[in-house]
Amino acid sequence: MKFSYVMLPDYPLQDSIEMIKTADELGFHAVYSVDETWHKDMWVLFAAAADKTKRIRFGPNLTPIGLREPTLICQALATLDELTGGRTECVFSIGNFGLLHQYGMDWSKMKPLSRVREAHHVMRTFLDTGAITYEGDFYRYSGLFTFARPVQEHVPLIIGAMRGPKSFQVAGEISDGCHHALSYSKEAYQFLVDNLKIGAERAGRDWTTLDIGAWCVIACGPDSAEAKRTARTMVAFYISSMPHEQLERHGIDPADMAPIVEALGKGELDTALELTSPEVAEKLSIAGTPEECVAKIRDIESTGVNHMILCVTDPAIVKTFTGRDVSVPDCRGQLRLIAEQVMPGFD
Amino acid sequence: MILWNSQVSGNCYKVRLLLPQLGIPYERRELSVVDRSNRAELLGGKNPALRVPTLELDDGRCLGESDAILWYLGDGSRYVPEDAFERAQVLQWLATRPSRPGSGASPPSPATLRSTPEEGPMKFSYALLPDHPVTELVDSIVLADELGFYGAYGADETYHKDQWLVAAVAATRTKNIRLSPCVTHVILKEPTILAHSIATLDELSNGRAECVFSIGNIAMLDQYHVDWKSGGQIKRLREAHHVMRTMLDEGKIDFEGDFYRYTGLFTSARPVQEHVPLKIGAMRGPKSFELAGEIADGMHQALAYSKEAMQFASDHVKLGAERAGRDASQLDLGAWMVASISEDSEAAKQAARVVVAFYIPAMPREQIERHGIDPDSLQPIMDAFNLGDVEKAIELTTLELTEKLSLSGSPEEWVERIRTEVIPSGFDHLICAPIDPYLVAAWSGLEVENVPDQQGQLRLIHDHVMPHFP
């Protein structure tokens, strides 16, 4: 099992750089960042952090091809790969539906699967050869080339997906893996892995070589109740971006969640947080003491997931999003707890 | 050493040119060439002709006549050779070279004075075509910062490494230099995403970010099958400016435009500067120039080298500013140039030639015409590129063409060019993209000798060009 840290880059940049250094020192596999307009620019941040690290890998998780041109993502990736001496990877999808909506884009009319498939071809070609001529339904290029060349022979391209099952199958078929966000139940991950296998088998690939990642919100602290309370304040925000099918895979009736999404839409934060019951929060996060976190990750691991991507929820993030105070260790403290008391329980 | 000087005198200019070349410190005393009433008082006993330039040595001895001063200063240096014939050639050049305002017994006529440009303050910036190893690019920006360059402007085109990442690393290692894309582009890149990148860079550099944007290199847009010819691009630029201005100033946006639409979009990426400069990059004009004058913090024109082309741009920027009731003198008028500098003038031109060839397809016809070049005469070069015959395209790009479409040559040629083409056209910011052997080899596989690398050229510009435009 690999452990990675995924950040929401809303902290002062110097603080974010310190967190990345800490994750590097503690032996995390990768530091990822969401690549969304809502936050600071993770590419600028990662470039500034690159030479302050030794082993940790870097990448967006995920970057939206609905808003960013695939060849331009490759240009940034290749430059970051050079800066890190070959330590980048890229998780991409069409983008966060909530974000696309703010751009007036209706993802359901954007043929997301075909688009992702084409984008993968474009990015694979541009990264591997530094040039592309292509005539697709969504992307067209004539003699485009770049001097931005990666150090790695093969920069991993991983598809980010939530609803499935077709996106999981496509990931198994063509990409280096699949990172699945915001699921916490065995059922949800079994569904992911089963469909990845279908896609991999279709293409004659060995599914066990794929990077199968669980992108999870975590709040880890010595005080179990406080850690759970911390996670709960953030869960409401994530419910709104989860497809109905995914909620159902957690034994949650989407209709029950509608009032939470509605309250958030109206900007009624307190109501939304109140409506998010402790039971729902428990189902939609990894929260509690290190032992409790280990138990939850064991469940996920049993399905074939081989990579935990942990979005650490700390007092600063909670304050930014909700204005509330919680008392769990800060980001670096939690990273340390995870490295010292969660990671050793796994191979 | 004191130089009795007049800023508008060509003869004084020659002396001011040589002094820094020889590294001789001196003090300047200004005299008017029009109001000569105080001449006797100031120059009496120093120069019987009461003329500038007059050089006053530390021991009190004085010398008049620019050629005599040049000869005196140059003696013992490479400017006055030892070989008798070469020395005579210097005298020959002094006697016959063109444009000698003020030669002969009479002072320069008022007409000559008016046509002689006044040297004004000029900002020098480093333009990156970021193809070198990233660490070298960062080191070059660090040097440019130390040498007092105003900004480091990275070309944000798919062809190169990602200038945003290079600027990010440089931000952590520099103190004063400003950091910006020049240009970035708003068809392939989303303006709100650009704004959040700029804001992040501004935080990282503690308030040194700016942004020059356009619709993008048209040759590159063609490679993406983007239809930029269908019109509306000025409207697009105007909208993009509004979007970026709003996101940078307020951190959020609701907008319903023809090209961009947002509902409740916000960002945590906030700049340090109260007002991050947004400038428009343009080539053809005139509407883009006028738009810049009307709404932006400046205009950077790419690939213009003639006074005609630059004058056309600055006139239209002023027109746009006046129309909007803005003070045009507050705007940053920058000239982005393919540049190459070397003591070996021809070598510099050979280096620039390769990149000039590559940029010809990116130049609109009107822009080419403003350099006294018939666009049709360049068609064979375009055809060669279309057939993938880079070697032929470069061969067809003559040195004469290169001279017109780049700032390349010796430091002396640079100074002359800036003095005669750039300054009179109203531009006050030179953004030089040094073409060095690495770029030439990367773009064409060719080798050039006697041309310094990026850092060497930055030093030459600093040592031998910048002192002329304090």
C-alpha cells in the first residue's frame, strides 16, 4: 500500500512548501494537489517546492481537461518533471462538475468519456514524442511540437473518476491507473476494482500493475471525537460533488442528502453542517485515532486498492471553509501521526 | 574627468559611447546648444571654440573636437590599433562616416537638432524563449536580477518549457526583477485560471508579478486549428481583460460575456500588489493598440524593429488612451525583440537569423510592410516551412532581412538602433530575447560561434548598452 498526501493549496505558499517538505521527509509516496480555480495555482507552488525535496513525487490530482488544454498540461508536467528530476505523474479527468458548472459548462453534454479517452491519447503522444498531429472529435493538431520534455521515460497518466462504471473500465483499459475520490465503503471500492479489471482484461493488461488509488478526506488525531467532528465539518462540502450512484454505494439515500446540497447552494453553511449527521460523516470520511484510521483503510485495501491518497483536514482548512475552530493536530502534525502510526500497519 | 556635454549633440554622443566601453568614470556637465549665452563663462579658457564636447582631464588640461577626444581616449586600446594601416582606417572612418551633426565650423542647425532624438530613460528586460535546461533559465533570471534588468518575460507558448514554472522557481531566488509571461494567451488558456496563476506568482514573488496577454501566436493557433481570423478577437481581449482584472482585484466573478461566462466563481489565490499590471501584447494593430491604450496598463509589441512599425503602434496606443481620457505617458510601451549581441557583429546576426526565420510565419502582412518589406517576397520562406525544409527557410532569410527583423549586432549597433528607431517612436521599454548558440542549435541544428550564451549577452547589454540610456 502506498500512502500519498493530497493538498488543497489554500495555505500561505510558504506553509504549503513546509508541508511538502515534511511529507517528503516522512516518506510519503507523492504529494498531490487539486488543480481548481478555487485554490492557488498548484503548478506554481510545486515548481517552487521541487528543489526542496528529494524523493517525493508530484502531480495534480486532478487536473481538469474541461478547462485546460491537454497539450498545455503536458507542457507543465514535462517542465515539472525536469525540475523534480523525473518525479511527476498526472491524474486527470474532465473536471470537478461543480467547478465546470460555474463556467457555464454542462458536463453531461460534453461526452466526458470520449473526451477523456482522446485527451489520454493526446497527452500520451505529446509526452512520449514531444510532437503531435491528430484529428479527433475534440482535439485537433497539425505539427505541434514542444521543447518541454520529461525526464522519465514514461510519465504516469492516471484517470480520476467518481461515478463509473465506464470511466473505471476506460482507466483499466488505457491508463496507468485510476484514482477514485470520496469513497470510503468496501462496496464502492469493490465496484471500482471489478470494473477496472473488466477494462484491463479487455485490453489484455494485468490489472494488478495499475495504480488503484483511494482519494479520501482524513482527520487523524489522538482525540477520536474531535477528529470526527473535524471531518464532519468538511463532509458537507464534498457531498454536493458526489454522484447519486456513488452515495448509494455507501448505503446513503441521495434524497436524504438533497437538503444539505440545497442549504449549501443557498450559502446556509450552518444548516448544511447541522444536517450532515455524525452517521453520514462517519460513512464519508476516514476520521478518528490512528487505530480507527488503520481499520478503515484495511477495509478499503481488501478490495485491491493499493494507494491511499489522503486529504488532510486540519484546523486551518476548517477555518477557511467554515470559520469554525477545531482542535486536531495541524497538517504537518497529522502527516507525522499517519507516517508513524498508520503507515507501519501496511506493507 | 569631466565631459562638457549636450544631450542632443551627436558629437557628444560619440564620446559618451566610448567612455563606458573603456570603463572610464567621468562626470557630465550639461550645456544647452540653443542658449549659448553662458558658454564663455563656462568654457572660456577650456576650449577656444566654446563648443561641446569638451573633455576636461583630471590634471586640468582640456581637449575639444570630438574626433580628437575619441583619438585621445582610444589611444592604447583596441579602438586605435597599432598597425599603421588599421590606424589610418580609423581616421578614414572618422572623416567619412555619415551623419556628423555639428561637423564644420558652425553649430548644428535647428533642423538637425530636432531630428536628433533625445535619449530618455529606457527600461531593459530579459525575454525568455525558455528552451534551455530549467536550472540555466533560472540562473539567467537571477543574473538579470543582479544586473538590474526590469523584468523577466517568458514566452508562454506550447513550443517551450512552461514559463510559469520557471518564473515560480526564479521568484524564490530573486529580489527585484518583475516576473511575467509575455505573452500568454486567452483562447487556449482560460483567463480566470491565468488570473489565479498570476496571483499565486505574485504571492510567491512578494508583489512582482504582471501579465502580458494576447490571443496568442497566430502560427501556434493554426496548429491547434483555432479560427482566430473570424473576427471578434478585439472583443475577446476586452472581455479577457475585464475577467482577469475582476478576478485579481476582487477574487471572484459573475459575468455573462460573448466569450466567457461565470457564475459565482471565486478563488483563494490573492495577489500581494494592490494592482497587478495587465498589459496587452499585440503586433498588427491598430485596434489592439488602441484597446491597450484604452483599458490596459501597457502594450508590448512583438517583432517590431523599425521606427515606422513602433511609431504606428505608439500613436495608436496614445489615440486609445486619449479617447478614454487616460494619460498615455503612464502606460508601459514595450518592444519585444528577437535580439543577439556580440562583439562580433556578423556572428550575432547569424545567430538571430535562425529565429527570425521561425518568426516570419507569425508576422501579419501589415507588420511586415511596416519594415519596408514586401510580404510576398517572404512567401518562399513560408513555403519552405510548410514543406518542413527548415534549412532552406533559414537560407532564404538573408542577413539583410535579419538586420531588419531583429536587434542584432555589436553593442555599438544596438545603441545606435535604440537611439534612432526605438526611442523616437515613443517606446521606453526594451524586452530583449537573446538568441544564443543553445537556441540556434535547438531550433535548427546549426552551430554559431562568437556569440555569448544567455548570461554573456545579458552582461554585454548591461555593460555596453544600458549605460547609454540611464
